[in-house]
Amino acid sequence: MRRHSQAADTQHIVSSSSQQDTPTLVSQSPDTYSNGSTARQEQEKREIAGDAQEDFGYTHTLMYGRYSRDLQQFAGDEARRLRKLAKLRKQEDKLRSQLLQLESNEPTRLHSMSSWVWHHISDRLSKDWIFLTTCAIIMAVISFAMDEGIRLFTAVRFWFYNDITGDPFARYLTWVTIPVLMILITTTFIHYLAPQAAGSGIPEMKTILRGVPLKNYLTFKTLIAKVLGLTFVLGSGMPLGKEGPYVHIASIVAHLLSKMATPFRSIYQNESRSTEMLAAACALGLGTCFAAPIGAVLFSIEVTTTYFAVRNYWRGFFGCVVGASAVRLLAVWFQGADTVTAVYPTYISTEFPFDSRELVFFALTGALCGLLGASFVWVHRHYVLFIRSSKKLNKFLQKNRLLYPGILALLISSLTFPLGTGQFLGGDISTEDQLTQLFSNFTWTEKNLSEKQANIVAKWSTKYTNIFGNLIYFTLYHYFLSIIGSTMAVPHGMFIPALKIGSGFGRLVGEFVAWIFPLGMRYGDCMSPIMPAAYAIVGAAAFSGSVTHSISVAVVVFEITGQIAFVVPVLVAVLVANAVASLLQPSMYESVIMIKKLPYLPDLLYTNSSLYNKHVSDFMLHDVKYIWQGITYQKLKDVLRMNKKLRSIPLVDSPEKMILLGSVQRQELVKLIEDQVGREKRMEMAQRWLTEELSDQATERRPSRFEVVPAQDPQKSNLKQSNQQSNDSLNSNSESRLRSTFQSVFKKSSESDLDLEIGTNEHLQPVTSPSKRVHLIGDRVVDMSPEGKKLWELDQLSKPIDFYNSAARIDPSPFQLVERTSLLRVHSLFSMMGVNHAYVTQIGRLVGVVSLKELLKAIEDINNQRFEPSVREQQPDVKPLLAGSSSDEGVNNTITSVNSISGEIRANLRETQGIEPPNHGTHTSV
């Protein structure tokens, strides 16, 4: 009976355990395994589990239950049932592993697919023409979206103004409130998101293309701030432009795209290639701004670069053509334009556009525009300097950042109020309509005008003034208010205001000439009528050229007006205007560079005869900071600490010979010191000492394995005791005593004491090495004590450096000049090569260094005729930056210091715990 009850219990346990332990896969992966097969497996398990109860007569009793069939047969069937269960479990385990593999493979496949797509996209982006096409399309979309946003804000402003009828004061409040709020929002947005987005962007791009990186000028935040800020500024009706911000925006887009392609193709890590792409992006920005591809390429060459690589020519044209075409096609698709047309179309007959005698008037217009352009730059620069020179005013405006832009926005909006002074300025006309009407091909003083022509004239005349007075007011308003408005910390350009000022002045001259010659100029039997629109086009090109000091604006004007009938008059006027303006003032962009003190080299005035008598030895720095082969780590550390602004340091063979071997970047030197005395190497040394001592003591104990030796009390240690005790307090065997001994020598790890200030400056971040943990038994991290660490660092820092066998990367061919290199050649080399500094040598011997700072000062002195001819100084024997009379003596001192410090470390450890680091010898070679 007992056997039957035990069998029943066994069967009951097996049955219940099989039902509980067997996993159910009904809900797993319905796409791979059907629910029917899974249900059948469950049914089989239930049948197998229930066979013993049905076939062997198992009946429940009051207590345990019993079997009425033969137990021997039951045992055999039970074994078969268990084998079937084991087989089912194996099948289920296999299914489970397959399901888990499928679940883990799904994200892997998705990841591999995305990686494949990203790899091929990046690979395609690394192709120049695909890269330029992508950049051009992105810029076209951004340009079109910004134009639509500007039109929307302008329409909303005019809708609010026209919707309010009756009270003029209410209309005035509506007219000025919207621009003031938009300017205040833009100023706040720019200040907190990206202050680098304020201003034009062309002066900064000139500096970047020069080879001087500017922090945070090509970031995504700057892109967002520039796009939104410019849309708000132009939508508020401020007399500002957009060509400079477009150049900046296109450069940011190109930079971000190049960064996206860099991890897969390191082509854009090449500094020269990156500069070429940025130069092409500058042309692309102008091309999408005015839909003028040819003029944009030429303008970018003139304005943004000093030396232009011919191989980059096709990139600029390709990107500009794609961008300009995309912008005009978007206008056709979404604005309902009939076809691809010019931005400011004109309709002038090309049969007899002008009389040859009119070239005198065109040249005179160019000369006057040159004077106006030079005075425009002069007034702008002195106004900014006046604001900055007043310390009290400057301090007050810095504390109240929104006050100055708010007052200017209120002033400008009040002057353009259509019911007030705005009626004399065309205040109720948008910028696009203003330029289109100024280029209109009819004389405004004619009597017989069509209805369309009369409506245009009505915009430029009032019952108080005629067209001459309004054109004068219009020109003066944009002349002064664009200067004042450009001082606000918002994105803006100066090309559109220059076009408006020049076109207004040219229209004024043209209408005046037409008023003097109402019937035109007679040439034989033919009468050539005067076309004021031609003078407006000539004036726009001439004034813009005088402000920017560029000839390519003539081509830009041809493309934006769609007019080539006046090629000769425009070129004559632009050349005359440039000649006059260049003699009087720098360009607007160079003036902004001077105001911001950007590291950009100005042009040399070749009229100064003393220019050719100046050499690099007259203005170079003679006190050169350098390092030499065999310098100790300690001296190198002192060099870096005392010269935190140096980004690279020259390497010479010895302090006596001073033969230039190359230059080493600062981060390489910092990493060199970190590898020598950093946390990783210190802990490795501590672990090695510990391992060797453990091995030595284990060897010493091995002959007396069963001998019991009484432990002596440890002496008081000068090293820091570990605050972690052994967990095995009951066992006092030799292993626990050994651990206690070494815990008194080593402590928990801490950060490296390497002076991080040697690796920090405004251009360089501290170099840190990854920490590697060295573990003892029980997960203890060991390190030296403060005293031992200090002695060990002194030992390591006193060793000499062999740069040839070190991990530091050395530039073996830094840019070099000889002493007698002329200033003219130095300026050309720095401008063309984009270098920031050059070492001056004499028969291979380092004698000086010249940087942008010294070269800039020398150029300014030459241009201002302040450079005094200097007598060549006899170069004294250059001594090392730090103490040390000769390299041999330095090596001997190094060997002595290494031996003495190593002895101190060993004596200290011997006195404290009786532990001595292994003697591996001293360094005796440089």
C-alpha cells in the first residue's frame, strides 16, 4: 500500500511539474509558427500528463488516492511518458531559441538596412556634384520659404493698416507696433540662441576662408537663428538687405553636410578641400538670393576670397546654376509665375538704347556714386565707433539690450508711416515693388501717361512735392537709416539698401537729364530719347560697386533686371565708381572687419615706396618659445604652463645649434605628459609592484609551508591606510595578513594630479586618458599613496624625451621663411596659403617667428607710413626657454636626478612597509 501511495505521489508531482514547468508558446511569433501547431503541442502534453490517471485506474481517496492497475506496467509507461515530455521540452527549447533569435534579428536587420542606406547616402554626398546639388536644393527651399515668410509678414502688416479706417492714430499704432515687436523678438531670440547670427556674415566668411576658424559661426543653432531672424527683420520693413546672411546660411549648410559625410569619407577633413567647398557655398548663397548664377560666382570670388583656385570654378557655377534654377522653378510652381523671369524685370528697347554722348552722364553718375559710396562707408564706421567710444552710453545699452533696437524700430517705422512722412518715401510700397518701379521704362515727367504709369507716378509724388523731391527724400532716407539700422544686433545685409540708394539716385539723375532734354539727344537726323530707367540701373550698379569694391555687381544687375542693352554704360559707371571709392575708403566688408578686429590681412598700398625695403626680420618675434630633443618632461610641462596660448611649439635639435626639426601640436605634448605620469601608467606601476611583491613573499613562504611564525606588529606607516578591512575577520592566516599589509601601502584610486592647465586654452580642451581599473582580490582598486605618488611623478618627469621614438606626431615641414623675405612676399604667402604663423630660419637655424598679429601691425604701419627702417640686430645666442646650458649637461643632470629620486622612493617604501619596488635600472639615453 505504501508503494502504491508513493507511486501516486510521484505521478502527481511529475504531472503537476510538467504542467507548470513546460512553457507555453502560443503567443510567440504568430508570423512564424501557427496557432494550430502550438495548440496541438499543448494537447499532446495534456494527454501525456493525464495518461497515468486514465489508464492505471487512479482514484481519489479520502487522503492520498490509489491505483487499481499493475504498478509494473505503470512504471514502464511512466518512463515512456517522461521521455516524451523530455522530447517535447527539447522541441520547445529549440522553438524558444529560434523565437529569441528572430526577435533579436529584427532590429539587427533594420539596423543593417539603415546603415546600408546611410553609408550609400554619405558615399554619394562625398561626390562633389551630388554634394553641390544637395546643398543648392536645400538653399533654394530655404530661400523660397524665407521669401514667402517675408511676403506674409508684409501682407499682414498692410492688412492691419488698411483694415483700420478712420482714426489716424490707431492706424499709426498698428503700423509701428508690429515692426517693433518683431525686432524685439528677433533681438532676444538672437541674443540667447546664437549671437553669431547677428550682422551680415560676409566679413566672418572672409576670415574663415582666410584660414582662421571662428567659434560657433557654422553651427546648426546659428543657421536657425539666421533664417528666422532675417525673415522677421525683412518682414518688419527695416531698410536692410539679405545677401550677406544668404552667404552665411549657404556656408553653414555646406559645412553641416560635409560633417555628415565625414565619418564615411574623410575627404572633408582636408582643410584645403573644406575651404574650397565653403567658397563654392558663398557663391551658391548669392545665386539663390538673386537668381543670378554668373554674377554670384564672380561676386563671391571678388568679395570673399583673396586667391581663388581655378579648379573650384566649376563648383561655384554648378551650384549657382542649380540653386538659381530651383528658386525660379519654385516661384513658377507655387507663386503662379508664367515662366522663369528676372527678379526685377525691365522692358527697355534694345534697338537704340542710348546715345554715345550720354556716356559722359553715365561716367558722371559713376563718379558721384563713388563719392556717395565712400562717404557711406565712412559714416557707417564712425557712427559705430562713436557708439562704442562713449563708455557710459555703451554700458547703458548693454544693460538695456532691447532699448536701442526698440527705439530704432520705432523711429524707422514712424518715418515710413504712409499718412506721415512715409508718403514722401514710398513707405506704402514693398522693396520689390520699389525697385521694379524705379526701373520702369518711361519718363515720370511726361504728360500723356497710361493708367498704369499714372499709378506708379502717384506713388512717387504728392500734392506737396514732385517726383524730384520724393526721390531725394527716398535716397537720403535709405542712405542714413540703413546705416543706423545696420547697428542693431540682428541679421542683415547691405547690398539691397545699396541697390535702392543707387537706383534712387540714378533715377533722379535720369529724370533730371530727361527734363533738360525733353525731346532727347539728336544724333544726325535721329533723335535718341532719354531713358531714366537706364540711369537707375547704372546708379544701382555703380553705388553697389563703390560700397563693395567689386566689378561683378554689374553682372549681378544685368541678371536681376534681365537687361543687357546697357552693358557699356554700366561697366563704365562701375569702373569709375570703384576707382573713386577705392582711393578714399575701404569696402564695407573690410570696414566691418576693422571694426570687429577680425584676424584678416588688409591689402597693401603699393604706392608706398618703403614697402619694398621691409623684410621679415624687421617685424618678427625674436623671443621664440621652443622645445628640444632630450628635454625633460618637467621642463616640457613648465613650457606648456607658461605659454598657454601657443597651439604649436617648434622642435629644435639642441639649445645650442637651434636647428629646426619640426613643430608639435600642443595636444600632442599634453598627451605625452599624460602618458608618462597619468593615472593609467601610475596604477599599472602600482599593480606591477604589488604583483612582484606578492610573488616574492609567496616564494619566501613556500619552504616553510607548515611552519607557524608569529606575526610582528607593523610599524607606523607614513603612507595612507586603507579604510577597507578584510571581510574574513575569523581567519588570521597569512593571506589575510598579506592583504592587510598591502592595503596599508595602496589606497583607493583617485584622479591624476597632472596639471590640466597645461592643456587648456581658448582653442584646446584638456586631454584626458581613459581610466583603466586595476583590481585586487575583492575588487579593490589600488593606487600609490600621496607621498609615493609624488616621488614617483618626480622620477618620471625627470626623464628625457626622445621625440623620434615617442607617440607624439611631429610636423617635419612647418611653414618657414628666411630672414630676408620681403614684406610683400610674406603678405602674398600668408594670403595665398592661409597660414597663421611661420618660423624664420637662417641656414636652418631657428631665429624667430612671425604670426598674423605681427604681420597685421607691419602692414598697418606701412599703409599709414609709420614704419621706421630698423637696423638689423645681431642675434644673441638664443638660450633655452628654461635653464640648461648644454644638452650633455642636461642629460647628466637628468640621470643624476633619476637615480636620486628612485633612491628616495625605494628608501621611503623600505622604511614604511619593508616593500621595495623592483629595480629595473635607470634611463641613461636621450
